[in-house]
Amino acid sequence: DAGVTQSPTHLIKTRGQQVTLRCSPKSGHDTVSWYQQALGQGPQFIFQYYEEEERQRGNFPDRFSGHQFPNYSSELNVNALLLGDSALYLCASSLAGGAEAFFGQGTRLTVV
Amino acid sequence: SQQGEEDPQALSIQEGENATMNCSYKTSINNLQWYRQNSGRGLVHLILIRSNEREKHSGRLRVTLDTSKKSSSLLITASRAADTASYFCATEDGTDKLIFGTGTRLQVFP
């Protein structure tokens, strides 16, 4: 079992550009959540996908959007990048109604 | 926004000593979970305690939960250099969404 895999591991983008991050959940998991972790802070919830729908959303602007595919994998898209979007983006998968979430190694996004 | 605070923000101990970290949160919870993070990489799940439980053990880890005080503690016994990491508590309200605390940076010296 490969666990949760995220790609790419590192990414450098220019302010104003758009970025897409990818996540493959742990085998058997149907729920994917995305988190943003700024340096020195705890992860902050962005949104969650279940059955290809956004089930709930944190306090993030519409520039942050996502998608879940029929195989449960997910993408996080960020438009019009700002310097403040520089962070570690973490994907977590779980079984709906279950409790334990498994995290990927994250994508380190740097906006210059 | 963060759910709550973790205390202390940083902790330095010698190998073999015990490490205690505390977490406070603000709202009702379904369960509380503790995670470890090494060098800003992915989070590793350590232990989960449900709202109707008061104490739980897993290997060298002991977690307590006091829902009346909205607080939890994580005790790592007989610490090792490999325990050096950041530790986060996270609350879950029944919707599979995790709200994290601010974290405790633990340094264990050989």
C-alpha cells in the first residue's frame, strides 16, 4: 500500500500564475482533504471532497478550488498566486465517517 | 483559524526523560488526535482519543482528555533522539475535518 502520494514535492511559481497540485489517496479511502501549512504554523483546513463533490470548505478565497475524480484522487488549484500562498500543502485521505486521516508528504509551494 | 493553543511552544530534554505537551481547544469535539511532523514534511498519526474517553495508551505514548476543561495532554515516556519533531493536536467534530493547534517543537538531545 503506497499510502497517500502527492505531486510534485516542490514547486516554484511566479506571482499571478496558476498552480495545480495532485493527490492520490490511500487505497480504500474515499474522502480527501487539503490543508495549507505556513512556516511555523499548524495546518489550516482548505476544503474536503467526497463523492466528487466539495463537502465543506475552510476560510479560503475562491482562488482556491479543487476537484475529485472517480478514482478518488484529487487536485488543488490556486489561481492568481500571491506571495502569501507560499506554504506546504498537505493532502489527507480518510474513510468517510472514520476518524483517522493519513497525510501525504506535502507539496512545498514557493511563490516569487 | 487555529482551534487552540499548544503548550509549550518548544521543549528541550535529554534522552530518557519524559516529555509532556498540552493542548487546549475551543469547541465541542468528536475526537482529538495527535500527529508528529518531522522537518516540515507530512504528518504522522500517533493516537486518537474519543470524546467519551479520558485516557489512552499506545507504546510510549499516553494521552489524556478533559472535555470539561477542553484540554488534552500527550506524554512521551523514555524519549529518544528520534522523537525530535513537531507535535500537533487536532480536533475532529464528526465531519472528518481536522482543526489543528499551533504545535510543540520537541528537541531530544542524545
